[in-house]
Amino acid sequence: MLLVFCAFLVLLVIGMPVAFAIGISGTLFFLQNLNLPFTIPIQLAVSQTQNFALLAVPLFIFAGNLLNGSGITCRLLDLANVLVGHMRGSLAQVNVILSTLIGGVSGSCIADAAMESRMLGPEMIKRGYSKGYTCSVNVWTSLITPIIPPGIGFILYGTLGQVSIGRLFAGGLVPGLVLTALYMGAVSIDAKRKGFEPARKGLPTLPEVVKATGHSIWALLFPFALLFGLRMGVFTPSEIGAFAVVYAVLVGWIAHRELTWCEFKEVMRTTTFDVGAVMIIIALSAIFGYGIVWERIPEVTANFLLGVSGSNPYLLIAIIMVFLLLAGMVVDGAVLILMLTPIFLPIATEVGFDPVHFGLVFVLTITAGNMTPPVGAAMYAGCTILECSIEEYVKESLSFFIATLVAIILFIIFPEITLWLPNLLFGKE
């Protein structure tokens, strides 16, 4: 298996697409073990795509693209501007609030970073924000997006780990708001230090808030509709994805009347590319994952980590999170979730961590790798759009990196932040 991991890293270094790197390196395992039929890799890749629970992934991607195409993003931007336009560093604060609101729509930090960089980046630079700071705000605040339900990472983790996706969605809501508060605090400190002025004077009036909220009501209701449907047993996790698509179509065509036929075709085209990219990774990861199970790597890793940590759950989880943070810097988040959930989830539950609690910290830490060099996808999306160098970006990212570390530590030490809402809605397990 060592050869397989080395091949995977070499293929990544030479620039091969992640899906093919993981599929080719996984196939090497079968070339080493000639007693295993070579038809197994093909069967594994095909059977992985037939997993009924994973049907939620393309459906939620489709729903998110439909909602973005129905004019919801502009309405959420107006609401965010009304709510925080009076604060110092108001455009940066709008980034934070918009990522929180978009979290109930797209579920993708990369898409959010790219979208906000295009929408808000040029105006921020025009108003005196440096390119590095503008890029760091747009990129780091997008980390909130996959934590607010529905996040694709939670669907992958829940499907692989046999963890309730409804509980995971509910578990992400409060931590998402905590992360929002920490990022707003980081922006406030930076704004005072750098002298950023508010975009408007005075607090918003009640009519302004009510009007902006009314325009955005369908987007704001979306995550709550998902949780309600799952809690009441109206939908299974796979069916809730179909409901999300129907909801998005009705909002776009009837409520907002902005989802034209041309826009719908563009959404279909974008969704086809997005789903293809995700599903090929999911399919080929099954080949890689077979070798991990065959070589009993989860058990070996568990015994090693338990020996190093002396069964101290907090030391153990700290070691895992440092590893995930470093791994997230060089490997795509979806790939890591698919590869590492079967390894680390049993270890975490063995030392007493709730699967939902661990899942939140696990997905958040891995996703944070999208914001860091050397190969963070969200980082490259923001830097490319704003023509910002990696050096400038890294220099201005310190406050957001610290806020993220504080959030991860808080979520580890205080599991109630994650578990309060799932226990309230679904009962204690």
C-alpha cells in the first residue's frame, strides 16, 4: 500500500487531475496483488455510482445552481448590505454575511469564493481595500458556506460513515453561525487597524430590514425547509435532494420569475460539469478505498494513534486535526473525506466522540485546506479572479486563519455547540 500512496502523491505533484491520480494509484494495488481479479476495480467504480444515498449529491448541486440562477444571490447581497453596511469594513462584513446566507443555497466554498470575488472584489479594491485583503476575505469567509446546511461534505461523510445526514445538517447550523461571528470579529479588528470606513451612516431602519428580508425570504427558508422535511420523516436524505430541485424551480419560475429558459439551459450545462467532476472522484475513490480496507489500515492507524495519545481523546483528536489540516493543503477535500472517513471515524467513536460532532470538525478542518497554499482550490479561484499573488493573499490571511483555528478548538472542546440542535430536533442517540 506504500507504493500506492507514493504513486498518488507523485501523480499529484506532476499535475495530473485528482480523480485520475486516485484511480490510477488505486489500480496499482491490484497490479501488486495478482491473486485479486482485475475485474474488481471496474466493478468497484461502477457500484460506487449506484449508491442510492449518493443521489443527493448531484441533486443538491443542481438545486444550488438553480437557486443561484433564479436571482437569489443578488437579493441576499442586498440583505447583507442592509444588515452590516453601517459597520466599519462594511464591504468585508457583507462578505461574511453573504457567505452565511449563501450557505443555505450552494454548499460549495469554491463556488462561493469565485462568485463573491467577482461580485464584491472589484468594488472593495476600488474603495481602498488591498488586493491581498480583498482576496483573503472573499476566500476565507466562503468556509462558512459548506457548514451551513446543505453541505456536500456532510452528505459524503454521512453516507460513508452511516451517520444521519439530517443530524449532520442540523449540527452544522449553530457552528456556521459561530464561525460567522468569529469572522465578523476578525474583520472588525482589521477594519480598526487599517482604517476601513462604513459604506453607509447609521443603523438600518426596520422597514429597510423587513423589505430586504422579504425579498430574500425563499432563500432564508430553504435550509429550514430541508431540516423540517427530514425531521418530520417526509423525505429521506436522497428524496430531500429532489425536493430541493423542485423548490428551486418553483422559486425561480414562479416566485422570482427570473429563471428563463436560456438561464435554465445554462444551469443544466454548469451542473453537468459540476456533477461530472464530483462523481468521477467518488467513483474512482472506491478503487483506492478497497486497498485501504484490504490492508486493514483503519485498524493499524487506530492502534498507532491510540498508542501515541495514550487514549487521551483530546490529544488524539488534536493529532487527527493537525494531520487533516496539512492533508487538506495538498489534496482535494472531497477526496480526503472519501479516503479518510473509514479510517478516522471508527477511531473517534472508540474514544467517545459523537459521530455528528466529529463529522463537523472533520469536514470543517479538511475544507479549510481549500483556503491554504500550496494547492487550495478556493484560494486559487479568488487569486485568479482578482489577479492577486499568493504572497499578498497569505500575508493578509492571518486573522482569518486564527479565527478558523479558534473555531475548530471551540467545536472540539464544547460538543454542545454542534449537538444541541440535532438533539433538540431528532432526540439524543
